[in-house]
Amino acid sequence: MPEDNIVPSVAKNSLNFRWLILMAWRDSRRNRSRLFLFVSSIILGIAAIVAIYSFEYNLRQDIDSQAKSLLGADLVIETNKAVKEDIRPVLMALGDERSEERTFASMIYFPKNQGTRLVNVRALQGAYPYYGSIETSPAGAGTSFRASRSALVDKTLMLQFDAKVGDSVKVGELSFRIAGVLNKAPGQTGFSASVAPVVYIPLRYLEQTGLSQKGSRINYNFYFKFAENVNVDLLADKLEPRLEKAEMDAETVESHKEDTGRSFEDMTEFLALVGFVALLLGCIGVASAIHIYIREKINTIAILRCLGVSSKQAFIIYLIQIIGIGLIGSVIGAIVGTLIQQFLPLVLADFLPVEITVAISWAAITQGLLLGLVISILFALLPLVSVRNISPLNTLRISFQETSLFKDPVKWLVYLLIVSFVFAFTYFQMDSFRKTIYFTGGVLLAFLILSALAYLMMWLARKFFPSSWSYLWRQGFANLFRPNNQTLILVVSIGLGTAFICTLFFVQGILINRVTMSSSQNQPNMVLFDIQGEQRQAVRQLTQSMSLPVIQEVPIVNMRMTEIKGRNAASFKNDSTARGARRALDREYRVTYRDSLSDSEKITEGKWTGRAGQGQPVYVSLEDGFARRIDVKIGDKLTFNVQGTPMETVVGSIRKVDWNRIQTNFLLIFPAGVLEDAPQFHVLLTKVPSNEVSAKYQRAVVKTFPNISMIDLGLVLSVLDEILTKMGFVIRFMAAFSIITGLIVLIASVLISKYQRIKESVLLRTLGASRKQILIITALEYFFLGALAAGAGIVLALLASWGLAKFSFETTFAPEMLPVLVLFVLISSLTVLIGLFNSRGVLNKPPLEVLRSEV
Amino acid sequence: MGTILNIQNLTKTYQSGGSTLTVLDNISFALEAGSTMSIVGPSGSGKTTLLGLCAGLDRSSSGMVELNNIRLDNLTEDQRAQVRNEHVGFIFQNFQLLPTLTAIENVMVPLELRGERNIRSHAADLLDKVGLADRAHHYPSQLSGGEQQRVSLARAFSNSPKILFADEPTGNLDAETSEKVVKLIFDLNKEAGTTLVLVTHDLEMASKTQRIIRIKGGALISDELTSSGMLDKKNYAGG
């Protein structure tokens, strides 16, 4: 039997890769500009990710190289309790050089213009920092202020109170000469400076300020410098048991580096995910573009099949094209990302403790390229798998039927691959199973909701088709649901971008609203704390003499918990299930006592005991979340150490607390009749009617009672506003990638649909439609599309923000709709403009020319 | 000479709504290698469907198609693709050139698919034979209909097929061009000794083949030799 009569095997028909690549190249020849258009959708997503990764790598390197100056010493030992005498000799024997610092919150007073403000006072002694410097102007002030009764004052404070070097500032009861402007303390960020501005004073004057005895918390820091050859980490490990006993913590350059790196991981993680969403959007754009591309290639594929190309070969030819464009897109994205990275340090400068160097990160670029390639292929596979099913019979008659999801299990496999990939990537970013499920679920849900809205709108448009409208309006409207419509893809891509911006806007509104609402009406807006027992009466009188109400006055006793249900910290140490209890035994509590509940509290379990009975157990009341965390129930025993005196209590009730109210709220409440004689301080809440009265009141309090600290809610509001603005800028910067990607997908979809709609438009023109009529139909179609997409995005944002407001912030949601309306009009108009701009070719040329060149 | 195409009890049905539509009904015939045959019949009679089944472009509902002793109905689509590449040439009414390939590249595709190298001169020779040597690097959109069909002819012969299927090859061409293309088809076919199966409305063209089968409503209603067929038979018998 001759060889050619043998039934052929598929194996014999080898894949012939060289030819497949050649065919892919040839086939792309006349479609390059369109293929590039597909690619453009993923460029920004890749760019965002490469930029963030590069930034992360550089940040890590900078933290590494600047770690010593971040900490300023080789070893820091810190505690928030007075240093015990038995540990002092150990501290004094450590290191070659030592410095000591005490930090606490306090009011300062500028006599020149009588300004007052709550600051973070740092009383320093010794040559700290040993690495890096306290940056001041004039430059020498960072060192020289220690020699005399001088202070360094944060630059924002200097500006705020119009203070000059040489002026004086009063800290507690002592005045200091301002020796210099503090530009940057070691390890400080612009961000932390605006929340808690720093004032440095020499430690030896602390006693005279009268602030070292105050009730509020003082942190004690000891800085050590060691000779080069000392292994400080080993030393810290050895010291740990003794430090733990003395309730002190040690931090080395190495551990500080890890902590700092970890805190920025959260930020870069978040930014990378925002970039990833932009990439996903772009990929949906790619998938929809490839879908249309493949539809147009049906005939070519059918001819190839006739000539003997196997379904696998046909699939590979187009897969090679996709790999090619995916690679090109990723390379361009990586280049753009590397360029964008130059700007990231500017955007994020306020959040960073180190100077950021900008260097090309090959690791980031490689990751970006791989990610771009894999994800563009995965998404392109969805339409691409249909190639396998294109029959050669199409050469004789076009009968292409898209295989439905249910008939082609490979499509399910592709969907599964996509979801798995998104999940794996997110897990790689977040390193937490739960967060990954939330994120992947959230993204899926957003896509599903937007897709559902798109389908709903198409269905509604068809169902309630306005037959009475004029032809032009009907034609434009009908384009929303006719074959080859772009409703789904545009609603998803533009909708998601819009949803991003709106949610951001709404959340900012919710936060500001919450604080503003709190400061309105009879809510207190000024908190005085650290009021000593003997000052209580006088402060009350001073407040009332200025016609200000004393809204609440609360005693506060500091204590530690020593035992939970009879078990102490040591017995919980190796119990991995009792993390909450371990933490609870490791902190200090600010506790109040009273005989009644406030209106922000509600007993959910047990019975409230207002006054301790003689010879009865002391029944305390716990906040419900706290009780859950430390796993106690009604009747369980808790033992406290009230500044040296042990005290046994029993859980008498569990309360639900509304933490949103501006008032003092507590995890733990003691009944009256127990703590009255314990060392304590008081907190007073009042309401000041205006900034002028606030300033006057603060001046009066600070002058008479320098140890009392005051929090002005107006200031909190402005600081919050500042933080939100800074954070909002970063988020907007990242959201811009999604928005612009949405616009690129829009441009790509419009251009692709141009090929779809061109025959129709030309036919209409041939039948006598004027340019203007075609223009109106096109404009209306894109207006409907833009409005639907923006509307869907706003609906999604409203849903998300409502959920956040209700469940996360536990507040009511009253969105401000005017700016949203502006955004709606803006996005709709932009869609129309892009649509018209890209369709101008069809409008301006004679029909025949268009048919010849485009079809 | 052996049988190149053997069709036995070939039936093709489609499910349309709830009913079954029979497009081809129990067709049988055999075709000798090197012969020429036309399939004629009115529009919608099932000619093109029959051609598609004979060439292995589609699967029958029942019956047998044997091409060059290979049972096509037992093969997968990819195996049939390989059979097409090795044994079959096609000419279509609407030319079906690959729009992104130049004329010479279109001619080269079947050979490239086999993994053959240095085929450019062979493709150029074929283009020369169809009178298009100077148009080798033009894209289909830059060629006239007649020129496109001539490129398609060159492509059809490029892999030296055992059998050539032509579906209304002149259906989109004017009378003068048609005449030239028909002459080319028959000349090249004679030169290469290929079996030719022609689907056409054009009885004059059909009469140039040795045999004509007529189809109506999916059934074979006649199968007869033409005068040229009888002449060939006589020559054969006499020779």
C-alpha cells in the first residue's frame, strides 16, 4: 500500500513552529495598528504595577541603607512606665555612649502672640542621634540647644504661630528660647509631623517644667551607641528576659528596619492592588477587542483550515499574535512605569521616613513583564478558544456559531484559570487568605454587578424601546442592544473607573461628616485631660467663668490587668489560642468609675452595679468587643494592679458602647466606692462656640494649669482634613490609572466598533443620510453609552459607600450629589467626544473611498 | 486506473427547530482517478453540501466518503485537515485568498504547511503559468477578480493534489474572464493529471467535463457521461 493511503495521524502533522510564527507575523501585517490598540489597554496597568514595585524595591533598599539614621542609635530601649531602680545599673552599663529621652504630649504656649497648641515634647539628654542628625535651621541648633535652656520647635508650629528663632516658648511652667526650627527629627515623616508636631527641650529642665509628674503617659527612651564589632542583635536577645521583667522593649537597627519595612508593605500592597485593578480593566478591554478581531478572522481561519491547517495550528497562530502584543504592551508598560516611578516619591514624600532614591529596578520590570504577558494571554484565551471550533465549511458559507459556555468546557477552564490567577496574585501581595478572598470576591462582585447592570439596561432598552422617538434617536438608542454593541465592555470599564472616584469621594465625605457632625450642636468640641485632683475644682470654675458648659467630667485611674480567670501572663505565654488575653495583660488601662451608665452605653448581658457594696465583690463592666477578645463571661474573675495595689474584681455586666460619640468611653468601668482614693486624674469635656473663644480659653487654662493638655476638635478636624487630602491625592493618583485605562478601552472599543459600524454608516450615507444625521446618531449612541457607564459606576459607588458607612463607620450615609452629577456629565461628554473624534473618518470621506480603504 | 473518490449512501440532515431537514439523501457514486466530473443542479439542491462532504470539509450524517482510499467519515477534523493538505486542492467562487498575504505567499501556504522549504521558485513558476508573474507581491485587495481567481488556481495546484474541488469557479467573474479561467483550469488539470470535481450552474462548462451528475432536492437524479467523456472512453477502449 502506498504511503499516502495510510490514514493520517495527527502526530504526523507536526506543529511546524517556524511556519506558525511566520503565519502569525504575516497575518498581523495589515492589522498592526489595531493590534497595537488592544495592547494600549494593558500599558497603564503594567505601568502602575512596575512603578509601585520599583518604588517598593527602592524604598526597601533605602530603608536598608538609611536604617541606622532612621533609628539614630544602635539600640533603643523604651518603656512607658517609670524606670525601675534595679534595671538602671544595667542601662548605665550598656554601650559606649548613651542618651536618654522622655516624650509626652503637652500644651505649649507662645507668649509673643499668646498661641497655644498640643505638641509632642521630647526632653533629650546626650549626643543622640549617633547616626543621621536632627535637621534644623540654623544647622547647628540640633546640637547647641542642649547646652542652654533652649528648644527646637517644629517648622509647621513656627509658621502657624509666626515664631522666629530667638523668641521664647513656654513648656509647662518654664520658658525656653527657640534655638532653631526643627525640620526633621530622626525617623519622622512629614505626615507624623503634622499630626503631632515635635518640640525638643534639654532633659535636665524637664523637672522645672512641672510636667514630669503629670498623670498622662510619659515614654522613656534610652539610646545606645556601640563599637562597630559588637553584635547588638545578639545582645538585645540576651537582654530580653531582664527587659521584659522591667516592662521594657528593645529595638535594634535590624528590628526597626523590619518594622518600618512592614508598615510600608501595607501601603505598597494597597497601591499595587489598585494598579492590578487597572490591569484587569485593561485585560477586559483586550478580551473584548480580541473577540471582535477573531470574528473578523473567521474567514481567514476557515481558508487556512481548508488548506490543511489543524485547529491546534490555527489556535497557535493567533496565540502567537497575542503573546507578541502582550509582550509589546508589557514592555511599553514597563518603560512607562519606570518613568512614572520618578514621580512617586513626590506624591508619597509626606508618608516616608527616608529619602527615596529613584533607580531602575530590573526585578520590578521582570515581574511587570511576566504579569502583563500571563494576564493578557489568559484574558485573550477567552475569545481565542473559539478559533478551535471554526469549521473550514465557512469558506463555502458563513455559519459561525459561537460555542456557548456550557458546550465548551475549555472556556470554563479559562475562567477558572483567570480567577485562580487573580487569587494567586492577590495572595502573593497580601499574604493573607482572608484578605485575598475579600479582594478577589470584591473585584468579582464589582464586575458582576456592573455586568448585571449592563445587561439590565440592555434588556430595559429593548423592552421599553421608545418607538415614538424620531428615527435618529431611535437609531442611536437601538445601538445599545443591537449585535456588536459595546454596552457591556464600556459599562464595566468606565463604570469601574467612575465607581473608584466616586467611592473615594463619598468616603472622604463620610469621614469629614462624622467629625463635623460631632462638633455641631451640643456635642463637646474641646477635651481637657491630665487634670489633677486638686486642680479639678479650679478648672471647673475657670470653665464656667468663661460661660462654657462642663458637659462631662470623668475621673481616670491607670491600672494594669494581672490575671484573667486566675491565670497570669506567664501561664498564657505559650497558649497560642489566647492572643487576646496575652495582649490584654501586656497593656495599661485607663479606667473610670461611676454610679450610672452614660447615654452612649447599653447593658447587653449581666447586671449593672453602680456602687460597690461593703464586703461584696467588685463588679466591673466590660465593653462587649473587649470581653470577647479576652474571652471572659459574666462571673469571671479579673485581677488588676492599681498602681501597686492588687484588686480582685468580677465581671458583672457587658456593655455595648457607641464609640462614634465625642465623649470619653471606656473598655472597663468600675463601680463608685472603690477607686476614689487611688491616684487619678480627670478629663473635662466642654464646648467652645468659636475659634476666638477656643484660643482665649486655651490660653487661660495653659497659663494657670500648664500640665493640662487640651484637644481642640477644630484642630483635629483640620488635621484630619489634611491627612485625607494627602491620602486622597495618592489614591486619586492611582485611581487615575483605572480611569485612563477605562478611557483607552473606550477609545479602542470605539475604534473597533468603527470597523463594525462602518458598513452601516456608509450604507446610510449611500441611501442619502446627511453627515449631520450620521453625526447625531453616533453622538447619541455614545451619549447613551457614556451615561449608562457613568450611571452604573455611580450606582456601584453608592452601594459600596452605603455599605461602608453602615457597617464599617456605623454612621448614616447622606451623599453629596452635586459633584457626582458633575462627574456624570463629564464622563458622558468625554465618551461622546471620543466617539465622535474616532468616527470622523467615516463622516468626512465619500462613502466609496471608505468602503475601498476600510473594508 | 483506480477509484479516487467513492461515495456510498451519503446522507446529510440538519435539525431545524423540531424537524429534520434532509439536504442530501442517500447519494452514491464513484470517481476514477484522473477523470473530470461536474455536479449540477438548481440553487439549494445540495451541490455545495455534497462538495463539502466529498472534500472532507464537513461530516455526513450517514454513509461513507472514501478519498484516495481513506475513509473520511472515520477521521477527526484535524486528520481530515491533513488529508486536505496532502491530497486536495480547492477553488472557490469568491476566491478565498488570505487577505493579509501577497499573491506568492498565498500560493506558498499549502507547501509551507507540509514543512517544505525553498518553494518560492515553485510558487513563482505557478504564478507565471497563470500569467501573474509580475503581480507576485500584490495583496488580494490590489488584484482584480480574475487575477484573484488565477492566484487561487495557482494555489490549488501548488501542492500537486490528487483531486481538485471547484465550487462555481467563475460565478463571480465576467464572461470573458470566465472563459480564460475555465481554460486555465482544464489546461492545468490535464497537465497535472488531477481529478477534477466541479460544482456549477454553467452547463457549457459542465459539458467540458467527462461526466455530469445532477442533483435535485438532495437526491441524485442522473449520472451520465458527456460527449467528451464518451470520446475519452472510446479512446481508452480503442487505445
